[in-house]
Amino acid sequence: MSWAPSNDRDRDRGIDDQCGTILDAPVIFEQSVGLSHSVSLLLSGFNGIAYFLSSLIPIWLIDRIGRVSLAEAGYGSFASVY
């Protein structure tokens, strides 16, 4: 059994593929990397914890600096490219 897209609709999902990869991490670790079931689940848990801890920094940054200031900085950096 492969975790690759099974048809054109699955292949054309774009950014949703990343979410599918996160949800299917134990299967990917087990089938592609060849790890045992328990180690695959453990690594998937660590992956989820890393995503959770990584989301705390932007939440703190948005609360500290403010949405408008961050949006203006984004607009400025976008305008500097063009």
C-alpha cells in the first residue's frame, strides 16, 4: 500500500497535501521509513508537540506587537519586492 496520491483529484489538492502528510505521519514512518508501529506513533506525537510549541511564538508575537503593525510590516516588505 502506497501513501502516494491515488488519482488526479488527490494530486491537485495543493496545500491540503501537507495536512494529509501530518495526519498520515505514522503510516508514512511505518511503511516508507520502515520503523515499528510504536516508534512511528511516538515520532508522530513528537511531531505534533513540535507544531503546537511552534504555534505559541506567533500567538505571543501577535498579542505583543499587534495585528495592524504586523500587517503594515508585511505590506511594506511586499511593496519593497515590487
